Amino acid sequence: MHSRHARESLLAYRESGHRGRKSAYCLPPSMSIADPPSDFQPARHRLPQPLRAMLWYVLALSLWGMSAGLVRYAALEVPAIELGFLRAFYGMVLVIPWLLYYRVSPVPRRHVGIYVLRGVCEVGGIATWFIALSLMQAADVVALGFTMPFFASILAAIFLGERLRLRRGLAILIGLIGAVIVIRPGQSDIGSAALIPLLGAIVVAVSRLSSRVLAARGEPMIQLVASLGFITAPILAIPAAFVWVWPSPAMMLLAFTVSVISLTGHVCMVRALRLGEASVLATYEFTQLLATVAIAAAVLGEWPDRWTWIGSAIILAAGLYIARREAALARKEASEKAGQ
């Protein structure tokens, strides 16, 4: 879930033309005034830029995969919605020093309606993600979460007027067939629980579209990121209070660790998207599933069956095709405009 949020909002930020803005509060999370210049190291000591982008991207996805596996383990002791609240709360606390340093509000008054809509959708995404991880194998949840871009494409065509081309539509259909293979209605133990991550993918898709709208209107990255915790944590506190079970110190530490891992993943994703194209980096999406499987197997002894692998491969292949196809069309349109 959070992997999609970072990629969509950060890509939209880059496309909105804010590369040249020098206000400190507009810097991405991975940058600060104290960062060394990009050419700080001698060229002979630096890895090629595409390789560095790949390494940051793989690290981000690996961290998010670890987070999913750890949540699956923590859900054995702590209610899922409580885990979701703790994740949001710790995430909110972790960005407070960042906000104080740049002296900005987490939720600006401008476009507050879009911010609230985005936050409410993220609440739905967090809740469904954590509940699904408490009911299903982590690999199945992550695999079904990969359908989010398909729903985002459909919703963008309906509400934002974006053109849904034939090849893109066929890729979406193939990707959804991959989801059916993962679920295997009537032939697996997943059952109706599979609807939970799919519902989460839909509400998170709405959140991504809201992020794109906000980025296109020039909203600073620091507020795009920080606003989520300050909106989701208070809302999630309400249902969490009804099922609250005081977690052991170990579980509290684990919840904090999940938040740190997730936030670090966002920082790594920022660096990756600053160095490489999203359509190229999408090739490595499978890393998140591999990391999830590794941590779930090590901690819980869970191992996905062959249908999860097959369905996941189909979903990711369809998503990769869409990313590559749209990037190629965008470059073609840009070259045509430049030639006019």
C-alpha cells in the first residue's frame, strides 16, 4: 500500500515542474539543507546513475516487504486496526521534527478538502491492509495489492478524463485475471477475505489520484507526506479504542520498527525516483513480494503456493507493460510538442 503512495505522489511531484523550486520546505524527504551536493564524491567512486536508482528502489521495496511480514506476525497478538493506528501514530511522530525544522503546518488550509479526502481514503487503505494481513498470508495480500494501478487507471479515465487506450485496457483486464488466479474462488482458503485487499486497492487508488491533483497544484512534498499521519492517526484512534489491547513492550517496539522501516522505505523511494524513470524501475516490483515471502517464511513458516506466484507474475507483467507503454507515449507526445 505505502509503496504505491510514495511512487504516485513523488512521480506527480516531479512531473509538476517543481525541480527548480528552492524553498527548503519543498525539498523531498530524502533531502535537507545539510545534504551534500550530488557531485560531492569524485566521479570514479560513484556507481552509474541507473544502477544507483535500481539499488534505492530495490531497498525501498524490500523494506516494505519486510514491513508486511512483520505486521502479519504482530497481528497474531494485537488487533489489526490497533496495529494500523500505531503505524499511523508513530509515522506522525517521526515527521514532527521535520515539520519543526522547516516551520510548516502538516495540513495546509489551501485545498483542505482534497487533503481530507486523501486522508480518509488512506485510513481505508491502512485498515484494509492490516486487517487483510491478519486474515491472509502476507504474500497473497501483497500480490492483490499490486492491482492498485489498474483501479487508478480506470478511476482516472472516469473522473479525470484521462484517455484509456485499448492496449492499456487489455493489460488491465489481464492483470485482473492474474488477481483471480491468486484468489482461486472456491478452490483456496482465501475466500471472501480476498475482497478486503481489493477494496483497499480501490480506496488507495482514489488516494493516489488525490495526490496527483495536489502535486499538480504545487503542493510541497513535505506536506503531501506529513499530512497523512496527522489525518489518519486521529481517525484510526476511534475504532482502535474499541478493540484496544495493551500490547507487550515487544509488540510496541515491533510496531515502532514497522513505522521506521516504512518511513525509511519512503526515503529510499524518493532517492530512486530522483535518479531513474518510474517505468524502468517498475521492472523490480517483484522485489516487494520476494521480501514479504522471505520474512513471512522466516517468522511464520508461511510459503505461498504456485498459483500465488503465477498470478503475481501476471499482475506485475501487466502493470509493467502499462508503465512502459504510458512512458513511451508521454515521450512521444513531448517530442511532438517540442517539434512544433
